[in-house]
Amino acid sequence: MACRPAVSSLSLGLPSIHALPCRLDQAARYGLDIELFHDDILETAKGITSVHTAAESQIKAAAIIRLLCDERRISIVCLQPFRHYEGLRDRQRHAERIEEMKLWIHLAEILGTDLIGIPSTFLPKTEASGDLDLITQNLREVADLGAPRGIRFTYEALAWGTYVDTWEKCWDVVKRVDRPNFGICLDTFNLAGRVYADPAAASGMTVDARTAIESSLARLKHTIDIEKLFWVQVVDAERLDQPLDNKHLYHVAGQPARMSWSRNCRLFYGEEDRGAYLPVKAILEVILLDLGFKGCLSAELFNKSLANPDPLTPEEHACRAAKSFQMLARDFGFEM
């Protein structure tokens, strides 16, 4: 059994602080492919002045990034996140997002990836509808846009999603969309972060954490069609010393506690020495052993440490990611 290791481009340092070529150097050094955040296209596009439109600058930026990766023999395995798309109440805004998706499909082709990630929306209910028929229709629309171009889409439940916040709800939507190029993304943080963990609780856990995660994983094992599992993200998170309430350092007014926690406290697999406590290994046992997933595993870490301006930040995080994958391979007895 073998899986390909990858890391999010944002997980090696923030684009506004750490230049992409430096981060790609470290990814190549440690044998990691790249899950490209769209933020890196926008940051690269800022330096392009020879075009007339924002779309043209993104197209040129994508070509530059593809060349940078080719020079380092790095593959771009996914472009994401296409945020806040499904269920928009403002239909004019929906039409605008469809035009954006047409650009994203072109960007994916330039980058050499066939996969675009769509996280569940966390817009307020005044802006996004929970009507499953509308959500299904919207996601089917992008699937049909991408199909003739060989583009696949992977839908992910964010732990703080407005309507879709569990893998079960995400899987229900995937089944409703019912397109061969539309599948599910399972993220160990978002799965455990909703069912098992609660950063706003003193214990850092939900009331019935252990029972809930065991039941969830039992259902997962017997529910997911492996052919529709397009993407797996592997990450853990830090147990906080104090509940993430309105007095906490990471609190942001109007932002769900799980989202604030996610942006500041994610950790790589196996980093218990840094406070990691989620049942990531148990989740991976179901995904890798029971379901038999053999695709790309991506480490998608967000953490306050990524804003550290130290030039060694990309190297430090790439090294940590590589060690994490080595531990994962050892724990599950396969090659990477």
C-alpha cells in the first residue's frame, strides 16, 4: 500500500510573508507535492503588470507557478478553496461565482491538476440558504461545467459550516449531486473537530466525545463509497489550556470558536508533544485500512506559527510535515 504525501502551500508559511519559490524549495527538499491555495495565485498576480484584467493576471500567475513547480519536479494535486459558493440567496452573486469557476477550471488546467476543492459555506443564513435542492443544483452546475474538461470537484464539510458541518451531511449532498466527477473530501481535523472536540469547552471535548467519534467512524466505514472519496487531508490540533470564549486570545467577534481554533492551532499528525489530541489515527484506520484509500494524503495545517517572519519558517514546517508522514507510514505499514 502506498499514498502520495502533499502539503498545502499555506502550511509552509503565509503568502504575504514567505515567497512561494522559497516554500516550494522546501516542499521539493522534503519530497512533498503541493495542494495549492488560490491565495498564492492572487499573491503572485500582484507582481504582474503586463495585463489588463484581474483574470488575465491570474492566468499568467498560474503559468508562473506551474513553471516553478515543474522546475522542482513538484506536482500540484489540488486547487482550493472555492469558498462560499453553494446556496447563495443572491442569484446575481451566484452568476458571478459561476464565471469565477470557469476561470478556476482554466487555472486548474494550467496548473496541471484535475481537482478543485469546495468547502461548505459558512456564510450567515441571511446570505446562504440551507435548501438542499438549491445546494444540489448549484454543485451539480459546477460539476457539469468541469466534466467536459476532465475536472473533478471534492466537497468538504467544515466543522463550523452553516448547514453542512459533518461528513454525513456532506456525503448526503455528494449523493444528491450524483455526478461521477463530484466526490467527498475527508479532513481529519474537520471530522474530529465537530464530533469529538469543542475548543469552547474546558475539557476541549464534546460531552459524549468518545462515544460520538466511535459511532461516527462505524457509520463512515459502512457508508462511504471509496470511488467517491477524492481527497483526504490529515491534520491534528492543539488542546487549549483555556476555553476559547470571548476572553480568549484567539477569539474573533462573530467568528465560530472552531474556526478561530482551526486558524491558530492545527498541528501535523503525530505531534502530541505539541499538544495534539484528536483521534486522527482512529480516523485514518477507517479511511486507509477499512475503506482502502490509496490516493494523495495532504497535510493542511493552519497555525499562528505560519506568520512568523523568520526565513526558516518554510523549512521548519516542511520538515515537520515530512516527519509527520514518516510517522504515519510507520504506524500504518506502508510506503510514501
